[in-house]
Amino acid sequence: MLETISNNLTDKSRYFLNSGSGIQTSNVNTPKPAAKNLSTSDKLTVLGTSTIAMTPILAFLAHRKGFSLNPKNIIKTPVKDWALFKYKPKNKVIKFEEPQIISLASASVLGGYAGGALVDDKSNLKAKKREVLNQLLGNVIVPILCVGMGARVYNKFANTLIKAMPKITDTSKIAKYIKPKTFNNISAAVPPSLATFISLGIGIIAGNRVSNLINEKLYHKKVDRGVRATDFAPHVDDLCLAATLVNKNSAFGSLVGRVIPLALLVPGYKTGTTQEKEVIQA
């Protein structure tokens, strides 16, 4: 009799425990489904909306420099003479300096946001809104202003710095190993190169601090994200601006500036493809 009762209790206990564990499992917070991975088509859409948003500003800048916006005239014009690619004479080409770059970057970011909102889940819209400010302030405006300021400070002392660099002549001992012209050109290129990379480095670090501050103060997200090597990739526009400003009197500076519109697609693309998980793990 006692054995029977014990067995019954044991069976009921097992049933209760099994049922309880089932209930407990059902009450556990299940992980949220993974965020939608954007397809290649989605990413191309974001890239396309960024490009479309930049087009009116580029058209306005081209028109101000006397370029025709008539499609028939554009088709008849050699590609090298299109507004985007023409780099000389300098007084007849589009200049990409701080105002133009900030305007184009703003259009790119807004276009990227629109494209991202179109193809991505609504749950990622907040992340994209945060990225709008992070890109504009942290990756464009702050670095651009630092680079522009650094380049202009350098230009004030450029002649003095270049004259102070070592030079050699045909009678120098080292001329046996390297042509004087080659050595002197390399020597003269050191000051502007240093000015470019120093101002760019300061701009990237300052921009990174601004991005962290935005997340912490405005969005209440504590993000202590240091500068990474990959952070230098989106700053091609800053590098081109610096090269343009420190080579104002040369066709090289104007030629380098032709890359800037292409580089400014990066912040728009990054904004449109940013998802919530990326911001949390940043």
C-alpha cells in the first residue's frame, strides 16, 4: 500500500516537474529574431538614392561654372570635359571645398537614409537616424573643418617650410646615388604630406569623440569606440580636400578633387545600411 502511494506520488511529482519546466521554458524571454540582412539589391538601392540626392547639388555647382545641363550637349561633350571630370583650367572647374563638401555630404546622407527606410525593417529606423548625425558631425563636418583649417595654416608657412627642407646639387656627394631633381622633389613634398596627414588624423580623432558624445548625451548610449584603421577609409574626401588646398596652384590639386563626389557616397551608404545591432555593438 505504502509502496503504491509512493509510486503514485513519484509519478505525479514527475508530471508536475515536467509540466512546470515546460511552463518555465515558455515564460523565458525568447531571443528577438535576427535583423534582416540587406541584399545586394537593397544596398544598391541605398547607393542609388544617395546618388540621386547629390545630383541636384552637383548640377547647381556645374551650372555656376558655365557647364551646360542640356542632356544633348552633355552627350556631345567628351567625358574628360564633363563637369565632374574636368580639372583644368582651374578657373573653369568645380571647386570642392568645405561648403560644397558639406552640402554634398548632407544630401548623400539624407538620400541614404531615405533608401534605407525604403528597403530595411522599420525596427532599424532609429539606428539610421542616429547614424545621420554620426556621419554628418563625426565623419564629415568635424574632420572637414579640421582638415580645411590645417591646410590653410600650412599655406601661410608653406614657402618657409619648403625652403627649410634639405636640397642637393649635382656637386653633392649623394648625387652619385640619387638624381638631385628627384631628391629635391621628394624633399619638397614632405611638408605638405605631413600637414595633410596630421590635420586628417586630428580630424578623425575629433570626429570620433563627437560621435561618442552624440551617442552618450543625445541617445543615452555609452559607446567608447576608439579610432580603428578602417575609420580612415571613409575620409577620402578629407584627404582629397587637404591635397586640393595645399596644392592650390597646381593642376594636381584640382585633379585630386574630382574624387570627392564619389567618396561622399560613403556616408550616405553607411547611413542607409546601418542596423540596430551595428549601433549597439559599435
